[in-house]
Amino acid sequence: MARIRKDLVEASQYARGNGMIMTLLLVTIVTNLCGYSYNVLLTPLGRETFTMSALMIGVLSSAEPAGSLVAGAIIGSVRMDGRPLNWLIAGSALFFAAIAIAGAAGFLKVSIGGL
């Protein structure tokens, strides 16, 4: 147990000393705490905000893995110039913006076709 604690302390010291690793950890923590809980809300969002059928709610639920597949193919085939950290932060910000727009769609009377 002491060895595990020592390794964790050493890893956290290394992460604090490396800006890229620390940013990756922070983005991962914030995204997991605040962003990935949206999938629980897909059914009520689809049913009440967009008045979707069960089939369309299933399509909405499958959009994330399909988008991940497409994004992975694009990222794997295109050379992205610049700092990779900027791409990570921009992608996370875009993800949160999409969740915010979907959550406010009923309040703002925005439809999927209107975007």
C-alpha cells in the first residue's frame, strides 16, 4: 500500500511539473464530471423538448458514437497544424456548447432544423 501511495505522489508531482499533462488531466476531469452525464438526459430531452418518437431518440443516442467514429477518421487522416492542446480545448468547448444549445432548445424555441 505504501508503494502505491508513493507512486501516486510521484505521478502527481510529475503531472504538476508538465503543463500539457496537467491540462489533459483537468480537461478530462471537467469533461467527465460535467459533460458525460448528458446521456442520461437524452430520453427526456428527445421526448419533451423535441417531441421525438422512441426510434428517433435511439437515433439521437447513436449520434455520439457515430460522431466519434467520423471525428476519429478525420483526425487520423488530416494533419492538424498548431498545438494539439489547443485542439483538445477547442473540441471540449465545442462539446459543451452543443450540450448547452440542446439543453436550451426548448426555452429558446430552437429546432434542430433551424440550426
